[in-house]
Amino acid sequence: MRAASYDRFGGAEVLTVGEQPDPPVGPDVVLVRAKATSVNPVDWKIREGYLQGAYPHHLPIVPGWDVAGVVEAVGPSAPTDLKVGDEVWGYVRRDDVALGTAAELVAAPVRTVARKPAGLGFEEAAAVPLAGLTAYQGLVEALEVKPGERVLIHAASGGVGLFAVQIAAALGAEVIGTASPANHDLVTRLGASVVLDHRGGPISEQLAAHGGPVDAVLDLVGGDALSDAPAQVKDPRRIGSIVDGGAARDLGGHAIFVRPEPTHLDALAELVDAGKLEVVVAATFPLEQIADAHRLSEQGSPGGKIVVTI
């Protein structure tokens, strides 16, 4: 199969595209003929070697966590109703880092995939799972957002933030986002009632003109935004962070760490089908240009997701 890979840690230049052995189809695996994947910040952080203490790494590594494609085979003991020919999407996280999703064939444990919403093409679908699940699990499970509550989402124009704004709005919350001025219109269009300038001084002070402290804070940036969070929220137990879970827990809040969950993928699909979740794709690259996709991700939020077609 054709796949992207790297056999040493380093910059985007270590990425190559070539032939790799087909992945094994284990008993509880769905083999997916991938049509697209996406690039998330975690991809280049792994490539640089920053996360070696978090997972076992086995070089050469095929990067990528998101996949959208067609089921090509189903393992003999896979507890699933998926069948050959089904269109699926998934967040294919394993217990180690080796066989990722930037490949023609992806052996996905059944716990990581679900049927793709019919309303999304493969490119859009590949942009959703990791970031969408992060936003969904943060808002629904960790922060338990309810209708009528006010929710503050930091980095609302980032890959996770754009989904979080829409999911919070779909939950019936009033959404306040933070973003650079260039992205205020986008965040507003997706459901935020107020967008604050993340460089305009402490967010807790900016909130004073917009109703004061909120009911819940979803931190997607860390740093000063997180340290200021106790003054942004009515109850520090309603702080959640995907960036610095330790600091969030020290404040009394939650560490948010995304996990594969087919029922949550189905919930996201329902939002898509209901017209409540739009996928914003900032850039699309062919597999041969995956190094350029990584470079774009390293530059910061491009105002949407970065997709790689296969």
C-alpha cells in the first residue's frame, strides 16, 4: 500500500511517501480503504518526538489519527454490524504510535470507527473525528453543559474550537468565544453570540461587559487564558482543559483527553445530518504533499481543518 511515513524524529522533511506493507487484519479490526485523513497539531508534535513519554513509539511511523473511507474487510471476531462497502469515519487511536491513517489501508479497531454521515464527503468527514470528539466529550461529559448556560470557549477558531462552538450552541448554550479579530466573523457565524479578542487583555476583565463570569470554560490554549479561568467562571469545577490537564485539576477542574467512541461519532453524525455541525476545511493536500500540510499546521490555526486526500 502507499503511505506516508518517517523513520526518524524531526521536521516535516523527514516525511516520505512510498510503499509500505499492508496492515494485518486482526480479529477485532475493520480494514478501511482510506479516502482522506487530516492533520492535527498532535501529528507534528509526535513527529518531532515530543510525545515519546506518553505512548510507545515504533519507527517507522505512519502518521495520522483521523480516517474516512470504505470498509474493505472485517475481522472474523469483530463485534460490529459494519460490512464490506460501508462508508465509515473514525479516530483510530491505538495503545502505541506506529500504524496511523495517512495510508491507503487502515486497520481500525472496531471501537474507533462508525458509519460516516451521508451528508459529508470523505474529505469533510476526515476532518471531524479527533477534533469533534474532543469538543463533544469536553462539553458533554466533562463540563456537562446544559441549555441556557453561558459557555466560554478559548481558541474558538481552532480545529477543536470551531466544533466546540457549534456543539455548545446545539446543546442550547449561549456561546462566548475568544479568537483573533480576523476570525471573529467565522466564530460568530458558527454560533457564538460574543467573540472576545484573545490579545485584548485578561478575558475575565473583558467578560465584565458581557454578563460577567460564565457557567463553564473550555480551555483549548492553556497559558494565561487557563490561569485566568477561575475569574472567568462561577465555579472552578466547571473548567476543562485539553492543553494542561494538570493545571486544570489544580484549579479544581477537569483534564480532557479525547478517546475513540463510536456512540459519540454517531452523536456528531446526528448533528451533521440536522444541519447543526458545519465542517470548515481550510486547506486540502494530496498525500504526496503531506509535509506541506504538517508545515501549515505548525504555523498555527489556519481558520479550519487541514485535510489530506489519499
